Amino acid sequence: MTPFQFNTTKSLVFETGAAAHLAGVAGAVLGKTCLLVTDPGLRALGLADAAIASLQDAGHEVVIFDQVEADPSRETLMTAVEAGRSAGATGVVGFGGGSSLDVAKLVALLLGSGEDLDDAWGVAQAKGPRLPLVLVPTTAGTGSEVTPVSIITVGAEEKRGVSSPVILPDIAILDADLTVGLPPHITAATGVDAMVHAIEAYASKSANNNPLSKMLAREALRLLGANIETAVFEGQNKDARGAMLLGSMLAGQAFANSPVAAVHALAYPIGGTFHIPHGLSNALVLPHVLRFNAPEASATYAEIAADAFPHLADVDGSQARCAGFIDALADLSAKLGMQTRLRDVEIPKDAIAKMASDAMLQTRLLVNNPRDVSETDAFNIYTAAW
């Protein structure tokens, strides 16, 4: 067995209704003055109100930063940092989807360490320390509550990442109550995103791919594959919602230690340039990247095919089972009502060349892909997806 490291969040709380007594779960960690980072939509819906009231009733001062947008910008991040600095924040709560959690991670880092963001980009460059950090996801998709990664949009289109165990939170709270109101299209896109995390983690060429990540990826696919349709079409089903949260978290633990690859690399230009939500961006290229990878990874994909789609256990031969797995993933997106072609989200065909060039910038991801991807390969994958 090759050496590996496995890092994850210190404490996990899986409990329906846990966010409503946030002070009891996490107040001692957060300290007197809490900066709560969220987005305007969730704030307007009042989804964080019970958590805020819990902290306030326990004597904490709560400063709310609710301006996080999809694909959050560096400007938004630095505005949040200033809000926390002005308030004298002693701890940070990220409350929302992956964007809010990503911003919260870096706010806690920059407030706690005072380091320059430009020195933190990349892998293991962030030094810390950070402020105490609690993350509360409201979608079942990113797994950000257990990953050491934060993605920020720099300039008009470029996405940059900080990857360091320093930004893993102290506590992650998984509360199915927070996800029952998610619209079907968001539930679908985030759920497929979580499946991508598990698939790419399992097949990752990373030297740190390890037995724990593989085990977690397979259990994630079992939970996600069995529950995603119920969660989309029966949104009030808390059992399905809870299973999706748990599956997303397990996939997050897997790819946090065995990093994702070309699906994400090719998804980033779709999100960065055309502002397509991250989960949908992944879904649009997923089957096409897997078909490209199949000559090198068919046996690997065959190993996990029946985890997500149990009927594939009856398919003989790794190549046939791999092909069935890829087709089932493509069919799932259509069945869930998601757009399945780049043209469906109004991406023009003449944008493909620039997207292929931009995808090549994601070297930290492409290096993990089971098959090497050239700019010509990326162009051809996007063309197939169009």
C-alpha cells in the first residue's frame, strides 16, 4: 500500500433541526462575536433566522454578511473580510451553498492569519492560523463542509483555488431541514455534482488516492444514486434529503483527499465565462469526459457502476458495464429535467476554442485525470457536449 494522508473536518453533526440550536452545537467554538456568511436569497427566505436567533439568545453578537453571489468574486471575499475585521469577529459561520462556504473559509483564514490572499493560492500555500469556523450547508452537492478547498473568481472569468487543510472547519452541521425547500432543478444539479465528486475521487490519478477515499466514494454513490430522484421529485421527503446530504459529505471527504480531475477542469470555463451553476456545468460535460477517459479507466468505472445504478451489476464485462454506467449518468440528467447540451444553456459553438484554452489553465485538476487531456482533446469533448 502506498503512503497517503487523509484530512477531514474535526467534528460532524448529522441531525435534522440542528441548525436551530446552533449555539448549543457550536457556540463555545465560535466565541463572542460571530460573522455569519450567507447569500441574499437565503437571507430573504429566512433560512438562517433560527440559527441567528439561537446564537443571539445565548449572548453572542452576530454580524451578518449576506452578499455572496454564485461564483463569488475576490471583491466579495475582501468585503466580507472587512466586515469581520470591523466587527472584531471571533469566529465565522458559513451558511448556504458552496459559494458561501468557500467565502467563509477564506474569511476565517484571512482574519485569523492576516496573510496575503495572493500568497495563499494553490496547494498547501495557506499557512494560517484561521479563526474558528463552522460550516452549515444548505445544498447537498459541494461537500465544501469537509473539503480543504475554496474557489474564488478572479477578474472577469478566471477561477483560482486555495487548497490547504488549514481551512477545514472545526464543525460541519448537516441538517436536512435546510434542504427541503430547494427547488427541483437545484436539487438535481447539486446532486449530480456530488456524484461527480465521488466518481472523480475514485478514479483519480492522484498519488494520494487511497483506500479511505475509495470506500467513501462508493458509499456516497450508493446513497446518491438511490435517493436523488426522490429528493428531486418529492422534495419534502426528509429521509431522501438527509441521505443526499450524507452522500454529498462522504463524496466531499473522498475528493478532499483524492482530488477531482477533468470533469471539473472543463466545467470551470462554463461557469466562469457563462455563469452556469457549477453542478450543471459538471453535468454538461460529465458523460463526454468519461467516454474520453474510458480507454484508460473502463475497469475503474465498471467497479463503481452498480453502486450508483444497481441494475448494472447484471452487465458482464468491464467495458460493457462502463458504457452502461456512462449512459445511465447521461440518462439521469435528462430524467431529472436538466439541460444536457451546451447549446441548451446558450453557449455558442464558436466559444468552444476559448473554453478549451481556458480549461488548460486548470493544471492542478488535469494532472489527476486518468487520461492525459490536451487542448485538442478538450476542444473535442466540448464539441461532443455541444
